[in-house]
Amino acid sequence: MDKVLPAAAWTRRQDLAQLVSALGADNIRWVGGAVRDTLLGSDVSDVDAATPLLPAAVMDQLKEAGIRCIPTGIDHGTVTGVLDGGPVEITTLRKDVATDGRRATVAFASDWRDDAARRDFTINALYANPETGEISDFFGGLEDLSNRHVRFIGEAGERIREDHLRILRYFRFQARFGAELDQEAISACRELAGTLTALSRERVAKELLLLLALPDPADTAELMVSLGVWKVIVPETGPRDLQRLRDLIAAEAGADIAPHPIRRLAALLPALPAIADEVGVRLRLSRAERARLVCAAERQTSDAADPKALAYYQGTQGALDRLLLAGADISAIRDWTPPQLPMKGGEIVTHGVGAGPEVARILKQVEAQWVAEAFPDRDRVEQILDAILAQ
């Protein structure tokens, strides 16, 4: 693979040129995903930089150049430059002093290789000179990238013991970039899978959802199950659930619907709301994510009979999830917005019904009939109400 970063839209950004000028070309290198993805010809959304300058010096020089900056992670050496084309995280070179599998104590460094040595995979430890595009590759990352080989820097087991989350990161990067498996990494992930329990649930959930958001994580999820890694984080997943994930991925592609990690997670769980809620709590998902997961778990074989009724009661998002999980047709609700019932409880009171629970009961009856009749107009709703009151 070429040792010079090819030109890309982001490398031509004027605001990045101003950033380089502010810090000095010798004091900044593009690093990580932006370099890796550009070499692969992929789109770049975030740009990160590394520098031997200390955070205070970075902030001083950016402010002097009129560039707004935020000390987003200054204790760890990270300053965010707020640029017109998007924020850039600028992190001082670091080296590990101590690690315990959950967090690392680091010291600032002045050597680019020291900084590269503490990163996880060789393909993530590529640095590009912002002026010449020349790439610094200390651990064979260019060759690995060319071969689609996701490989730990150094001994895999040692790197995982430093940060247990690297197990999940390995599988995510394997799903996104990998071809042939790295057997040393696989053995280490199998052996150390149990260490994932020491991590915060939020960190685990974030990595899990990033994996499930990839275009096709099914093979990787199956591999994780076979190695005993998946059961540490989602033991509720069974063999049939893996096939359901494959079917869902095919359904999403066939319907041209973007993947969503919560929908994918629902595919990997039995259709039992209590279990879905338990998993959501354990992973500390947000309230909205848990509600979506539980809604998907409430799926029934009758969902496909009336997609619009399903969308009315569950919301379009919930209905799409359930229909896709069932492999059902979504065309009826793809561009459809559920209407509002053209009647309020107060109107029932004007018909002589006393305010209270009886009004709510009657309104619910009206609504159910209105939905069953495919949302007719106001005149028909009044007829439905009259018929109910006549009973």
C-alpha cells in the first residue's frame, strides 16, 4: 500500500490548513481512522490529530491563531479545535504507565513511536504528515491494511489485559475491515472473554451497538458466540436468534432500510418483552432504546395483517422494526404518517355521558373501530360514536 496519504476532500479543507499553521507542521500528524479510511478509499467523517505539544501549549497556540478550542479531555491530553468543517480532537503523544484492564494511567510523551505502541491495532497506528502526506508506520499497519488483517500491536493477550474492551473492538474492526482471522487474537479473545464483566456496562453497550450498526455483522456475531464471547454480554441469544439476525439483515437490504443496532439486538433476543427489558437494563440503554427494544420483543405473527394499524398503535419506527423482523412487506407504511383520531373525549360528554372513566372507555371503542375501518373521515367517526351510544 502507498506510503503517502492520497488526496481527499477532507485533506483540502482550508480550516485544517489553518490548524496546521497554528501548531506548526512538525508538531501535528493526522492519525487513526481518517488516515486508515482514506487509504481504503472510504468516506471520512471525523479527523483526529496527534502532537508532541502539551495541551496547554496547544490551547495557547490555537487561541493566538483565533481558533476556538475546548479542553474536552485535557487530563488525558485532548483538546478539541472547533473548526468550520467540523471539530478536530488534538491529543498529546502519550505512553502507558499503568493499566488494569479498565483504565490506563498515561504520561505525556515526545516520541511518535511511543504513542503508536499504546494503540490497539496496527491499522489504527498510522500517522500522516499534513503537508507531505508521508505516512509513519511503526508496526506494519500498511501491509495489514492492504491484506485486511486486523492485528493487535504486540502480543494480543497482553493488549487485552491492558484494556478488556479491546476484545469487543477486535470483533468490530474484524467485521468492518477484516478478511482472514488473526489466530493469535482469536485465541486471546476466547481465553480472556470473562474479563469483559469487569467493564462498565455503558462501555460494553457502546461497542456492542457499534458492531451491530455495521452493514453485516452476522458472521462476526456467530464467531463471538462460538468463542464464548457473546454469552458474557448477551447470554440470552440462542442459535435461532443468529439466523433471525441474518434474515433481518436481508430484509433491511431488500427494503432499502438503513440498519439500526437496537433492531439488530432485538433480532438476537427471543420475542419476550421481559427479557428484552432485562437486557436493556443490564446494558444501561437509554429509556428510548429500552422502549424500542421491548416494542420489538412484543412482535406477533399478526403484525403483518394490518401494517397501518400496527404503525398507528406502535409508531412508525416500532412498526418498521416488527415488520422487518417478521420479513413482512413495509411498503404500506414506508411514507405514511399515522393520522389523529378526529374526536376528543369532550365531544362524548356533550352526548350526555358523564365525565370520567366511561368517556375514556367509549373513546377507546370509537378509536378501535376507526382503526379497523382504515381511518375513515369525521362523519363516519360520528356514526361510529352514535352506534356505540345506542348500545
